[in-house]
Amino acid sequence: MSSKVLHTPILLFFIFFIVSCDDQLDLKPSQEIDELTALDSDANIKRVLIGAYANIRKSDLWGGRVLLYSEMLAANNELRWEGTFVQPREMLNKSILTNNSFVTDTWTTAYSTINLANNIIEAIDKVKTEDQDRVKGEALFIRGVVYFELVKLYGLPYVSENPSTNLAVPLILSPSRGGQNNGVVERHSVENVYQQIIKDLTEAEQLLPESNNIFASQYIASAMLSRVYLQIEDYTSARDAANRSINLALAYGKKLMDQYMNAFNNESDSQEDIFTIQVSAQDPVNAMHLFYSTPEFGGRDGDVGISGNHLALYEDGDDRLSQYEERAGAIRTNKWRDQNANVKIIRLAELFLTRAEANFREGTSIGATVLEDINRIRRRVLLPEKTSVTLEDILKERKLELAHEGHNLHDIKRTRGIVVDNNDSNFKYSFDDPKLIFPIPQRELLANSKLIQNPGYLE
């Protein structure tokens, strides 16, 4: 999603039509979009691929809101929403309405993106032979990661009872256009959606080049696979995917930044970044900056505040505490301070933590010992090395290292944790509480009679 790639007038004109908003009075299912260009040439298909990248960089997806959702639903009395937007407040208060516009827009953008990927995959034989593997791999990667975000938000956790019968989202694997595959489809099970995600990302890893500038590559696909496998408690596969990604990323010069906060507020990828959403003055989409930062850095009035409950989790001397400062009347994290900084999707630190946790759970030392991986994280933030660790130690290190980066909700769910209510600390939500998942948007229920609403929401 390089700004340099996306800013020629022709591509801007093309992408404007690809991602233009639906008429709100036209209640077609979101995955049903018009066929705006003939996928009959190498050049056109590659333009559609750029359009798919442009979609995932929108604020509705990896441009920031997907990360924000995780933090709001799992605020756990460690974060506060102080802004005027009602949509995140509904998430914080576990009172999401079925017409919540953020929830609806994420669904709509996700299925538009999936449809672009499906069109590319179907027309792959029109791409130049030497580019077919890369282009198909990128399309599969995009489809896989978008379904991963959807299943985590709109379906019960995989570790809940009966993932083979719990409903997730519609699984659409062919283009929706005209009267063909008109989008009136049922929701598939959580199990089915996860299996398709794994299939897409596994094939993507095999097809993609080892390195691909800022676009999807082998080590990015394996990094995402490690995250998927961790979510479904397949620790052997999570460990191996993380290890593959680490080894290849290191070979291409990736490493932990010497100082923790040097990994953030970068206008170009740092050596620690595995995958980011590129942001610039020309493409300033960064919803995390918008909501987490403050006016002197181009943000709003400071919508997200950090409470003492979170700060108390850190050990004395932890350099990660340096991210916090008081601005606009509350404690803020500086991870999202600067306006044109890229949005972190995967950092190398996450892969070390995933490998450590999976090795611990499996009693193995693939790639490194558990202590080696945990201590490399601790050394970087000026903490003493440990001589032994428990699972609780590893999970706490992960929570603090990745704080405010969109992981909290999903880690609570996969580890069967709880979320403390922000308004009444005596009230707690279990990891599989229906209030911790999104409703199916009301717009989609009206457009598609086969959709069933999630428990806990009125249709």
C-alpha cells in the first residue's frame, strides 16, 4: 500500500470507483458490487490488486478501526473512551446497536475487498505467466486476512464450544457481480471460516516471493498464519509458522529496534516492522492516531485515555512506560502520537512472543528456548533477564509489549479470560460472552434474508 504506488492520477481515478460508497437506499448485500472494469488484461488485474490493498488500508479495516475495536471491547477498566463518537462508546459499554455505523462499514469494506480478491483469483490466467504466482498469492493473502478479522469480530471465539456449529460470517469464494453469486448466502461456521483462512494463507505463503517491498511476502504470510494458529490453539503450527517468519525476516535484515519507542511513529517501515499500513500526508488514513493522539499532534481531543489500572501492570524500570505522558487532561500512549506514522499490523516482537508461548505450551525449543525469546524482549526494555518463566509470565509480557496495538480482545478470548466492565468493576464478561462480538449489521439483515443475527442482539 505504498503511497508512491497509489498516487498516479489513473490509479486514484480507478480506486475512487472501486471503493466508492454504496447508496444507502440500495440495500444490496455488501459483497454484491458492480463489475466496474473488465478483468481481461494483466494491467487491469494488477490495478484491481492495488484496489484491494487500498481497501484494507481504509480506516474500516487495517487503517486503524479494527485495532481500536479490540481495545474498546476489552478495555478491562484499563482504558477509557473520552470522545464524542458514540460508536466506540457502545463497544466500551457493551451496548452495540445493530445500526452502529463502524460495525456496518467494516463489514461492507471487508466484503468489497474479498470480492476484489475473488475477481483477481478467478482471472489469474490473464496475468503474465511470470507474475501469476505473486499476484495470486497477494490476492489469497488479502482474502485470508480479511476473513480472519471478520471471524474474530462477528463470530464466537474458536475456543468456545462447538466451533463447527457456531456461526461466523458468509464464506464467499467466487466473484459477486451482476446476477451471478448475488450474495444472498448463509453464515458459515467458525470452523469452516478458519479452515478457509488457513488454506488461503498457506497457499499464499507458498506462492509469494520471499520479499516483496511493502506488499505481502512469504514471511508476512507465515507471520499471519502464526497469529491464526495461535487463535485456534494449534500451538505446534503457530510455533513453526512464527519460526519460519522470524528466520526469513532476519535474513532480510529485520531486527528489534534498540529502543522500544523507536519502533513507533515512523513514516517508513522500521527494521522491526513485518507488515504495516503506509501513511503519508497524501494518504493520512490512521484511525488509531485520530482517536489516540491529541490536537498538538493533529489528533482529536484525546478520545482514548489510559488508566492507572494499566500502568500498574508494568515493573519498575520498564522502558515501555516511556510511551505514556499526560496530555489533554489524561494519560496517553505515544504509540499513535504522530499523524503520518504507519499503522503497525505485525512487529517482529510479536513473533518472538508467539514462538515463546507455543514452545512453552508444547515443551519444545524450536528456533530458540522460551527464555531466549522472552529475555530478548525484556532486555530491549531494560528489564532484568528471567531465569525461569511461567505461562502467566509469558502472557503478561505479551500484553505489555503489544499494548494498544489491537491484540487485547483476541488474546483474552483465546486464553479464556475475562473482561471487567468499565462502569461496574464487579461485573465481568466471560471470553465467550455474546456482548464481546459484533452484531450482524441491520443493513445486511434487511438485504439478505438468510442471515441470522448473533445472540444478544434484537433483529
